[in-house]
Amino acid sequence: MKTSLVTGLLALTLPFAASAREEGASANSLGLADAVRSSAVGPAALYFNPAAMHQFMQYAVESGYEYSQPMDAHTFSVSVVDSATNAMLAMGVGYSYIYGHEFDSDNARTGHNLRFGGASGFRGNGYSVHAGLSGRYLSLTIGEDGAAEGITMDAGLLVVIADLFRIGIVGHHLIETGLGETPRQMGIGASVYASSFLLAFDTVLDFETAEETSAQYRVGLEYAVGERVPLRIGYETNRLTGDHAITAGLGFVSRLVGVDFGFRQSLVNDADNVFSLNVRGFVP
């Protein structure tokens, strides 16, 4: 499944991989510092908590572009999540093409990232419980001679109380691949949504990148002006890499279309920033 050459190359970038977001993840989550394991909707849920695909009924098609300066990386993505056709089952698939360089290297880094998953749940009187699974196939080419690939999966749970409080828990990369981009992690999130305000917190525990378990902490705040223009800010810190970053985002959403822009800037390294843009269409 993978060559020892590229496994070694990827191991050199473990600290960066631990802090980097998955290629293809949505711009709206970036604006919230990716603190969305309890609040993600549609395509964002496919990447951060598959259970959350089932919490709202919608058929969304999303395309996106992301630029990451540290690796001069360009990512082009498309995702589809359908939780409207079947009220009991939500399904989604997402694909990203990656083109850039290894971190702190001139070696070209290209590849493909594929996400696919499903979710279901139970809606009671004033609460709901959702569960989901997603798979990830990652294929990378580093330089001229190396190639690496792996298949792994996530499992998630989401509890919604009174449409106000949400708690999510996710196991990331539960199948070992040996790639630095897919360390085994557990994400725990909590959020409050009321009157166009969203406040969300996430903790991500990384069990593999270092000898000891390391933690990332994320917080995001969103306010939707007129319920059409979401404004987002966020903050994240990573104890493994020592990095701290701020994020911001802006969007527009209507009954048929949504547009989101997200930005992340490291407070430790001025050259470490990420830009992301997504356009979504909603099938009535």
C-alpha cells in the first residue's frame, strides 16, 4: 500500500501534518477554526463528523479551492451530501485534487483525497441522536520516485438537545495507514446555537504523532446577519507544534446557493496561512 521511501519522507513532516487541516475541508469550517465537530452541516460534516450529515435535511453540492502557503499547496475539491432524499439515511462523497510541495522542501507533492460516508439517527421530543461512518482514501506522490496510499475511516456520534445544545465525539483515522497525514485522533466538540449566534468548542487528541498524547484546542464564533450573511472568527492552539492561529470567515447563504470564504493565519509564523473558498448549491 505504501513505499518505505515516502513513509520516511512523510515522517519528516509529522509536526506540520499534525497541525494541518485535511485537504478539501470546507471554507465555512475554516472560519470557525474547524471547531465544528458538533455543529458541521452538509459537506463540512463529511470531513469533521459524519454523524452531523444527518442533523439537517438538505441536498448540497459544493465545489471549492484552498491555498496553503507553507506547502505552496493548491487543492480543488467537490462534495455532495444528501440527507433530504431519505429522511432516515444521509450519504455523502467528496473528492480533492492536491498539488503543491512537501513542507520545507522542493519535492513536488501531488495526490488525491477521497471521502465517502453515511449517517442515520433518531429524532425524539426535544432531542435527537445521530451516528455516522466515513471512509477516507488518500493517495500521494512525493518527488519523482515515491508513492504512498492508505485507506482509513472515521466514526462519529452527535447529540442535539432542544435544537440549542450539541455535543459531538469522533474517532478519526481508526484504521492505521502509516501516513503522517492520518494519525489516530479523537475529537470532542460542544456548541450552542441561538438567535443566529453559534459558539463552538473542539478538543482534538492526537495519539500517534508524538510519543505522548497531544491536544489541539479550537473555538469558533459565528453570527448570521439577517440569517443570510454569516460572520465567523476563531482561534486554535496546538500543544504538539506550539502553534497558535486566528481564523476568520465570511459567507452568504440563500435557499438555493451558498458562498463561503475562510482564512487562517498563524501567530507564530507569518508565512503560515491558508485561504479557502467554497460555492454550494442546494437542490430543492
